[in-house]
Amino acid sequence: MGINNERDIEANMQIGPTDLGMVRIFIEANGVEIPMDFEPEEAEEIAEEIRAAIIAARSVKKRR
């Protein structure tokens, strides 16, 4: 599966701080739970990548 392969899967995502000072991205789909913990600096890098992807996605001409 690649970044451009669409899938019809519903998932829930939660993002928040843990009591250990980490940033947790928690994903649940089809009964599978995936907790991913990041140092705050790593989470900032992820946020920057998301922001860059937003900018790139806005510049793509949408297919109809």
C-alpha cells in the first residue's frame, strides 16, 4: 500500500499528551489499536510534515 492508494477503512484518531510528557497519536480501526508516542520535538517535526503536505495538497489539481 502506498500513500496514493485509497482504502475504504474507517478509523478513529486521537492526539494528546501523555502523563509522561509524550505526545500520543492513537489510532483505532477494525478493533486494532495503535498507540504511537513521540517526544515533543518529534511531534513538532510531524506537525511540520503535515503542514507541508497540506500546502502540497492544495496545489494539486483535483480529478473529477
